[in-house]
Amino acid sequence: MAKKQEIKKETVEAPVVETPVVETPKAKKVEPKKPEWEVKNRFYYLKGKSKPLSRIIKSANLYWFDEEKGYEREIKYCENQTTPFVDEMRGDQRMSHIIFRNGVLYVEKEKTILQKFLSIYHPDRDKIFFEHKPAEIAAKQVDRLELEADAIVLARELDVDMAEAILRVENGSGVSNLSSKELKRDLLLFARNNPILFLELAADDNVQLRNFGIKATELGIITLSEDQRNFSWSSTGRKLMTVPFDEHPYTALAHWFKTDEGMEIYANIEKRLK
């Protein structure tokens, strides 16, 4: 019997092909575009203290420089047009007066062209009249109140010598006769009424050096010549320094106190003031 030959079938495996995973791109979140022009009622006010019963401002024969086009374009306000630009107007042009009454002009939100004419294009904007902007006013008031708060907090922490130095810049030599309570009161009032200047003076180290020099002069330790040109020892008349031309004497003295020679004189005067 013939042996059956067993035929082995070789199984050929097909190569595995990896299918690339394609990520679906995430849709970008589209934020709503903020409108360039807010539709709302607007108030306009004449500048200055004078508030006439009525005042007409120019509404024609005006020009506005267009930066994109690179030239001036004629503008005017017409009630029946949808643009203030003359080169874009179509058909009849019905002119209209722009009248402030008792210094005020109220423009309804429906009159967008007039609002843009006044708020953007009119050359007398912020010269003869201005738009009332409550948000900007509130922001400025907040900044001012924060400055006042910072100044008052700092004023409470300053010692008497620094308080005197700052007030001397504002009030002159009269501060020498004030008591410590009067100094503190005047300093707090100064910080509240003029916070920017107060904070600048408090940060200026020359202010205290100026006050030091003035006190030394008032007490007769040093002398400033009549021509405001030289400081000298009162006891011996020996010259200490010469004031540079066109510089305030005590400002120059404050700068001089920072030099090597001036520091020695400062230490000497400080001992005499104690």
C-alpha cells in the first residue's frame, strides 16, 4: 500500500497593516465679535464754564483724515444720508443743524450717523464739546480714590521729620511753628487733596535733605549768603559750598550732602540739631 504523502500546507500570514488614526480636528471656539459701535443713547456737553442757551456747531465744510486712504475726506451731517462722508453720499443732501441747548446735546440711539459724526469724525471733538462717558469717568474716579487711599495710608505712617519735610515744600517755612498734631493733620489733608504730588515727594530722598538744610539755616548753624550763592558755617564764616548757577540753593545743598565732604558736614550738623 502506497503511503499517502501528507502535504503540509504552509499558511502565509498576510502582513498586518496598521491603519493610522486620524484625529478629528477640534472645532475652534468662535467668540462672538464685539460690535465696533455700541448702540445706545449718548450725551454731549460743551466744554468750559459758559453754557449758552443755544449754540450751533459746524456740521458742514469739515474734513477728516482717513489713515487707510491716506487723505482728508470731506464730511457733513445730513439727516437723509447713511454716511457722514460726502464722497459716499447718494441723492439729495438734506443738511441739519447741530444745536447744543444749555450746553447739552442729547442724541437718541437711533441717530447713529449723528453720534458717529460727533464721537469720531468731528474736528472740534474734545475741543469745543465732548461725549459723556460714564464708564471712563468711573475708571478715573476709581484710580483717584485708590491714589488717595495709598497716600493717606502712607501719610499715617510717616514720622514727624518726614512730615515736616514734605509740608515745607508745599507750605514754606510756616511749618516750623506747627505742633506735631497740626503737622499730622495738614499732612493727611495734603495727601488727600493732592495724592500724586504727595507720593512723589514721599519717594524723593532729596526732600528730607532739603528740609534738613533749611532747619540748619533757620537755627543759625549754617548761613546762606544774600546773593543765594554760598553756604557757610555761621560760627566761623568758612564757606561750605557754592550753589551752581540756575539751581535752587537748598536743592543744591541736598545734592551736596550726598558727596563725601557733604556727608561729613551733614553728620556734624546732625549732632548740633540734637
